[in-house]
Amino acid sequence: MKDALLTPVRDESRLMTIHFPTRQPRAVVHWFLISDGVNARSLVRSLVNRMEGSGKEEYKIQSFDMETQKLLKTALKDPSAVDLEKVSSVIVDQSLKDQVFSKEAGRICYTIVQAEAKQNNGSVFRRNLLNRLQQEFKGREEMRKRSLQEWVCYVSFICNVFDYLKVNNMPMMALVHPVYDCLFRLTQPDSLRNEEEVDCLVLALHRIGEQLERMSLQRMDELFCQLRDGFLLQENLTSLGRLLLLEVLEFRAGGWTLSDTAQKYYYSEVAD
């Protein structure tokens, strides 16, 4: 239902009707940015940094203390030799305080799950990991109030785990609705005013949006309706935040890809 992104939306506060052009929805962003006195093109480098910067960082197990390094290295090769509940706690705890690790920890989780399954057809690590994710999920609002960074790390981590852990080559159903609920929280007005949360939302949708849509098209349509309305109607969005939202709206409208023209618009080096 990509046409849902193109539906006219009434902005009562400005008493005008705004449309997304069928072929070039990005044109709408110019009205907002120009009205704010901002050159949209001057934000391109910032957009590139937000969208691509995290992928250039690699997290090394060596960042842990020696004892934890040994624990994780053993878990990756011989899961039955360590306390897998402790391993899952170490990974989750680090993910909640380290933004780089939270975006890549799914690879470690995947490797341990695969090693345990191969070794004894077990699922102890996966069970403990999901239990801990559920525990943190239940307290997500308190987490956000306590620490915005911890909340963003949690969302990045659960999305990363969703991306890597599969059952019969399918995403884990137990994670589908919790992940959706986290992303819906990021579309609320207070979150859309915060660039860190907008970054998290957009990066997550780039990474797992298409997978999530296959699991529940209805929820994805609802999510993007909220995104569209936030982009068009909400006051006090930052210029970069609005540009990020516009990019992800167009990304989904293009079938979870950007056309060559859009790619150049958002990511090419442009002279100020």
C-alpha cells in the first residue's frame, strides 16, 4: 500500500493541503526547510554521517575486561563450557550502554545460537536472551525516562537481534510485535523532536523494515501513516530530523530502495 504515503493530509494549523508528488515526494521537504531558512542541500553531509557513520565502526571483544573476553570467546566456540545465562546478561548489559555494540551484538548472538544448536541442539542461550529482552521491554517507558541513550541502545539491540536470529530462515515471531511497539514509540511527538531517536528509527527501518513488513503489512502501514503525519504536521522538528523522515518515507515508497536520482539527492556531495 505504497499509495498511502501519497494521500493528501490536511494541516489545520497552516490552513493548507499538502500533497506528496507521486514521482518526487522529496520536493515537499523544500517547502519546510525553506520556510525555516535552511538550505536543504547543506544538510546532505550530516545525513550521510547519520545514516552511514555507524557502519564504519567495528566493535572488538577486546574492549571488555580479560575475564569477560574469555567468557565470550569460549561461548562462541564451546557454549556448553560456560554459563549461557551469564553470557546473555553480559551481552545485553553492554548493549544497553554502548551504542556501537548495540548495533552489532546480533552477530555475536547469532554465532552463539548456531554453535549451541550444532553442539547439542540446545537453545539455552536464545531462551535467556529472549527472557532478558522481554524483561527490558516491559520497563521501556521507565528506561526512556531514566536514560535516553539506554533506550536508544535497547531499540538498536532488539532490532539487531531480530535481523540476525532466525527460525527456519524466518524472523522470530516472538520479536515482531515488540520491535513494532518500539518503533511506534519512536514516532511519538516527543521522540520525533529528538534527533537521536529519529536516527535510531530511520536506521532500524533501513535495516529491518522490509522484513517487518513481510511479517505484518498492516502494522507497517500504520507506522508509516504516523511517520508521514509527523513529518507533515508536527511543529518543532529539527531540519535534519525532517530530512531523515523524508528519506525513509521515500525509501519505503520505492519498495525499500532508493532510485538513482534519490540516492544522488540524499547522499551525493553537493556544493553549498
